[in-house]
Amino acid sequence: MSEFDKILTSRNIQKYSGDPLWKFQLSNNEFSQLKTSFSLSENKNKINPVDCALYFAEWWKRCYNGGKPSKEIIFQSLGINLESVIDCDEFYKKAKIGAEILGVKWLKKQNILFFRTLLLQGGLPILHISENQGSYKNFLLAVLEEQPESIEDFMFQPQIINLLPPSSRNDIVYENCLEIVKSILNDETTYDDLLNSNVAIKKINKELRERKTHLQKKQRASKIQNYWILNIDPKKLKLSLRLGLADSYTKEVLEHILGLEIVEKSNHFFINDQLVCVFQKMLSGNYKTEWNNRLAQEWTRDTLLPNCYIIVNNNRFEVKDFITTAPDFSEPSLWVPFSDNEWRLIKGNSTSSEIAAILSPESWKSKQEPELFNLFDTNFNWIKFEGQTEISNEFYTRHFISNVSSFDWTIVSQMPKWMFKAKMVVVQNVPKIIVYNDQNEALKSSDYEVFIKHKSFEIWKTINELNHLPLGCIDVKIVNDQTTAYDCFYNIGNLRIDYSNQNISSAELSCSNNNFDFKIKETPILKVFEQSKNRAYKLSVETKFNKIPNSILASLRIGNSKSLHFEIVCPFTGITLIDQEGKIILEESQLTFNHLHGIRILSESEESVIIKFKNILRPEVIISKELRLKIQPLIYFKDELLRLYFLADAMNHENMLSIELEKNGVSKQYFLKGFTHTLNVENQFQGKLNLWNSEDDLSLYAVPLNCSAENISLIPLLKESEDYKIPKTNFTNQYIIISSYEKNRHLMPRFVSTDNQFKSLQKNERIELYHHKLETSDFKSEIWKEILAYFNICINQNIPFSTFDQLRAVSRSSAVASRAFFFLGINQINTDEFIQKMIPELETDLGFCFHWIRKDDWHDAINEVAQFIGEEYFRNVIALFSNYMNENDLGEMIQFLNGQRIFTDKVYNPFINQIRSDLGERVLKELPDMKPNVNDYYNIPNNEYGKFFLLIKAPIAVAESIKNVQKEFPIWGGNDFREQIRRNIQYAQYLSPEFYNRIILQVLSQN
């Protein structure tokens, strides 16, 4: 028995319910026993992964006492005896597996924060706080006053972070303290048990809550804090970009950040063509930051400012000035401490930090003796200082100051559309310059002065006295409260670049209004032929490399002044897919959902290109789009691709999508599969499995079937040589094998059995059996506990809900679906995520929608679940229903459920004709033929609309289901034919949700 199981047993807990690990409040003896158990293990296979995860959490709570925590420090705390059994990396991997077994939800930002999640399962660093209670009290009070949304809202303010002991100043401590403060600001009791477990910390909690009652709501400044972090530890040397996006934003703040009006529910945000996150509208009206967790955040030696944009409704909008600085190691740069061995890049030459450092090329000298280290194969000087210092080279002297009131600024970009990114801010006339104080608040223009200087100027001139700017590089001097900062921008004037005669291997480029020395850089894959100096160029691609450059490197210069290095938007056009490196993806290639990141669609700039998606097992349903962008990330269409993928069985290895690019009768086809790996089960009866045609090392788990709900959990498979061993248990011989979800690897779930005598029912028979159990059992029964266990595993492990027949059974009838909706909903913590993410994914996967449920079944399910959880939670139950209907723009359904009359605009021919026109002839021709049967048209025009009848009949069939008037041809249950009807109804809703809803409400409004 594992130590974790012993802890559960001692507390009379039959099964772990998902609480944070700190809530178990281990005794000193239990922690000592946990620590000792590792050294008593005979080999690494005997070490329980859950115990490892528990140790990480308890170490944070009990042992952390300053410094930057690491997996190495935690492993070393176990003693040297353990090294003969398991090494540090293996112990950490086991801890991650243990967290997955427990269903711990990983913290996510630019990437998945595995280590931080493991620590924060311990709650708070009780030892460290209790030994530094005065410092932590003052720090937490200051953070509380700041009312932060993210750690970036306070971590750059020395007057706040200096309240902590120096050894505590790291982002994990900041994140932990932020969670405490958020719980207090939101009047939550999340951490009360932990805070009250220690007398000293209990006092801090009390004082924080008292202070909170006197706070006035703070309007937060909306300038995003993005920053570069340099780790100077020789063993971990790297430079990475951190984005300071908060978890959520109001509509107004998000509009200010992005610089555009927000009207849609989903807004896809990209940096250098990589999807960073989706700003998704929540039930509250605010927008949640849904991280993609795939941003390659490490510096690639690119000194140009990243290109940022939003895609909404297939239209692209540039997000300017989102990242306003980039590392440039050809010049001295200023850095301030961030945490152990980590330093943050500062724009300018002054900082409010007491300690700072200068990183410079070796050619720059100082009176101080510098440290020397090698960074990216180049030697640099590293000079730490306090107060003032200066460094010089043959031509210049630079002054740097620490411990002064500092400020930040933004020179608002005026970069033209033909320019992809540049080394400095590009303008075309006098720019706007915004200055921020060290609290990130925009200053009034009267609080500072801005001067500019061009090589043609003899003296600095105030920017306000200029109506016209000279061309080229212009220096900027900003003076604020006796502190001076310097920057520069580049004025390109009316320079314009146009393309002509474009194809996939060549293009012509012309410059107009060009007063610069204009150069285009050749590369091994790009050849440049100058046809007219500074005016016209012919570009060609070396076809032998089978690559297209992502952009064209170029530069501008006037005389001997500073050059502008920049990239021009890729001029090459055609119809093809290209990967992140620009490599052309061959036709008929098989991609997977894991590989969508970085793949881009290249299309024509002038002519219409159509992209078509369809499931090769259900080819009658086609989603086609006219591409409006010359280059577009394929991942933008992920929701449409998933919708089509689930038209067929996700567990069928033949399930595959076709992606077709088409122009003027010429087309290219690619294929998309759901998973990267499949399982070889030839030796399952011998308890052995392996990956099909792969030597990759995946973390595999067995999910037990045909057992009680208390035994349903992830069981890790041990790997010996090339084979994975199926676990032996005393409660089942049947399992679903899944993998831990990784960036580029994901196993298709597969049923296995170690019992060669096992005889399984046919799929439809199994589903009907489960449906009958669900229909005839109450919520306390075993089958409903199984439903919840499998549902949570699907959510946590990112596998299809259709993996488990128990979940497939939910869609077989209106009565069971209504009960499942509430039962699953009351067992989820985050209502927004349940309504806006889990439910749509479940509906798409299983091929039905909850709003089809009969009115009477809604009533029965509401009453049943209210009795199950207690009448005092009745409002919570109703909120689930109303939130779901409002999310689907069917708020009138709440009135209908309450027996009130619905009033809605009638559907007449002009509205129908408008919808037909909006969809277009191409989409109308591609509509599937199979339509649901209906009893009546309810005064809705039923002219000879051909295939368009699907869009009329589908919502009528739904309304008849809700009213329970369709007895002969119901949309629930039935065979594969009826399942296709349900899928086509969903497709009709997807194509025109407003039209779909209007018809449903019109039918329901009639008696």
C-alpha cells in the first residue's frame, strides 16, 4: 500500500476526490514516514508516483525556506541513499505521473507549468512564511492594495518586492502570494484552513481580510508587461520571453490592449504566426485568456520586434506595440535581478532596482573589472553595479543608473502592412509617444518632455515643435523628473513596396517613394536580381530546398546613418501548406492534430482560393471557406476540423480528414489524423503491449473497465525493453490504454484485455445496456459514479468522450441526457469551463445537443438533481440551465420552460433569401441530402429550396423534440441513419446559428 493510500485510509476516505493535497494536513509523523518510504524501495518501479507528487507538495509547505526551488533541491532533500535507486529526473517524472493519476489540473500559461503545479499543491510555504512573518505580512498587504490580476502587476515594483527577504524574490513565491490575495479579494475561503493552521499566519490572514474591507476598487492600468529573462547559470544558460497576460480581462481593457474593437466570442492571438492564446468570452461578459501552451519562448537570436496579430472571422488585425523591446547584444543593455541567476532586460539606461548589471560586447570597457562569460557562442562583459556607472568604446560613452525613479515608454508604431517586423519602431510621420511611471500608469504629456535629434540637427528639438520629420533613424530623449532615457525610431516616410508576377517560386518587387539605399539579403534559398537600383527586384526561390522563406530580410539606409533591418512579408504565392520552417508539405501527407501548430496555408493574393474540410468516412458533410489571407495558420480552423473528425468514430483508426486547397479547378489534398501513435495489441493476452511502428517512449496509462467506480483511475504502465506491461489487478482484466497528452505525441485510446476467454457484447448492445442502467438508476448508483469518473478522465487527459461507451450512452435519450447535464454540472468547480468548453466538446464528440431535450425531461431532471444535492442549491441548478441556454443564444428557452409565452420575429421569405445569399452558392451545393422528418412547417415558408431544406427542417425537428410532438421520427436514439441525421442537424446550426435559433423559437411560440 502506498503512503498516500495509508493517509486516505487513516481518514476513512475510500477514494481521492480531487482536493488540493495540502488539505490532507499531514502530521509530522506521516511526512517522516513518506520521506523514509522512498529510501526503503528496492528499485524505482516500487516507488509510487502519487507518493512522489505528494512529497513535492509537502516539501513546498514544510521545507522550503528561500531561494529558487528546483527539482534537484527537492530530490537532494531525500538524502543520498536514494540515488542508487532512482535519479532526480526519474523522480520528477514519477511526480508528474502521480499528479496525472490524481487528476491534478496543470497550471498553464505560455507552456504547461508542471513543476509549479506540483509545488502549489502544497498550498503555502508555511515554514518560510512563519520564519519571515513580518516581511510576508507587509508584502501581502502591499500586494492586496495593488489588487493585481497577474504577478506582473506587482513584481516589477521594488517598493513591493523589496518587502520580501531577498531569498524569496522569485516568480513561484509571487504566484503563490497572488493566489492568497485573489482569494481574499474575491471573499473566498480557499486557503483558510491552511492559513489558520499556524498561529503567526492566522494573524496575517485576519489582518488581510480586515484591510480588504477598506479597499476601493482599483482601475488597473492596461499596459501589458512583457519581458525578457536571462538565466546566467552556465548549466541553464538561456534567454526567454515572458508574456504578462492576465487570466481574464473586461471587454474595455482587452480592446485597449489589442487596439481594436472586440465583438466576437473568440479572438485568436498570434506571435510570429504561432498561436499564443484565444481570448474567449465568458458567461460574465469578460474575456478569458485560454493559453495554447505552445509558444516557443526561447530567444532565437532574432533582434527584430515580434509580429503580433489577431484573427477574427478569417480576418487579420495587427496588434502593434505589444512587445516593445527585443534583445540586441551588439549594444550594451541593462538588466535587473529577477530571481536566483535570472535577470530581466530593462529598456533604457535607468532602473528603480537597487542592483543592476550591464551586458556588453567585449569592445566596451569599464573602470570596474567585469565578469566574462560566453553567451550564444560569443564572449560578453557582465558588470554588476549599484548607483551610477559608465562604459565606453572607441566612439561612445554610456551612463547607467540604478535606484532611481524609472519609467517606461511606448513609441506608437506606424509600420506599413508590407513590413512583417523590424529591429526598431517604424513610423511614417511624427509619432505618438506614451510614457508610463513605475506603477505602469500612463503619465500626462505635461509630466515629461520628449526631444528628438536627427543627424541633420545641430541640437535636440522638442517633438511638439515638429510638423515634418526627416527620413532615417531619429534619436529620442525622454526627460521625466530629472531622469533621462534614450531610444530611437526609424522614419520611412512614404516608402511603399508592391509585388507583381507572384507565384510559388518567384515574384517581382518594386519600391516607390524610395529615398533610401535599399538592400535585400540573399540566402541559400532566396536569389535576388536587382533590375533597377533601389527600385525594382526579381526574387526567386531555389526549388531544390523545397522551402519558401517565411519573410524577406531587407535593410534601409541613408548616407552613413544607422540602418533599419527589417523583414518584408513573404511575396510568394500558390496553394500549398508550409511548416514552421517554411518547408513545403507534400501533397497527400498525413498530419495530426498535434502537428497543426506552426503549419500555415499559403494561398493566392489576388485570386479566390477555397479550403475544404471533410471526413473521408462521412464525405457528405463539407466545411468550405474562402481564404481571405495570403498566409494563414491552419490551427485557426481547429474547431471546424474537430467538428468533422467526430462525425465518425474517434476510436476508428481509419477516421481521417481531408484538407483540400482549390483554385480554378486545380486542387491539392492533405490528410489529418486524430492521433500520432497507435497501439500494437498482438500480445495483450500475455500482458504485453507496444507502439505500432514507433520507438518513442510515451507515458501510458490503463483505465480500468467493468469494475466499481472506486477502482477507476489511471494506472501507469511500466516499460521493459520495447514492451509495456499491462497491470495485474484483482478487480478487472479489461482496460482502455491511453497516453499522457504531450505537445507532439498522443496515442489513440485502445481497448485491451488480458483474459482470452472474455466475450464482449457488440458496441450498440453495450451502449444500450449502459443507457438502460442510467435510465433506471438514481444518482447514487454505481453507473452514475462511473459516468463521472470517465468524464473527468476525458477532460484531464484530453481524450474523446466517445472513448467510453458509458458516456456514449448519455446521448441515447432526452431523459438520460437531461439528467447527465445536471449531474456532471454539479460536480464541476468551474461553471464557465463546463458550459463553454466541456459541454460543447461533449456535444460535438457524441453528436447531439442538450438544447434538444424535451421540456418535461428538463423539469424532471431539475427536480431530481435538486433533491439529490439539497433544495438550498436549487438556484445553482437553474443557473446551469440558464447559462447553457444563454451561451447558445436561446435565452427565451428559460421562459418556455417556465410555461411563459415566447414572442419572436417571424421567419419570412426575405430572411430566408438573405441567409441563402450569405451562405453562397458553393456552400448550398455542398449541403448533405439527409434531413430530419417534421410534422409541420409552422408558418415557415417551404418553397422548393432543394438542399437548403436541411437548414429549415433541422431546427423544426429540434423544436418538435423539445415539445415532444414528433413520435414517429424522433431525433433521439435509433441506428446509424438517425445518428447521421443528428450530425446534420448540428451542421445546420453551425452554418447559420441565428437562422437556426429563430426557427426553433418560432415553432415553440406556437401552441
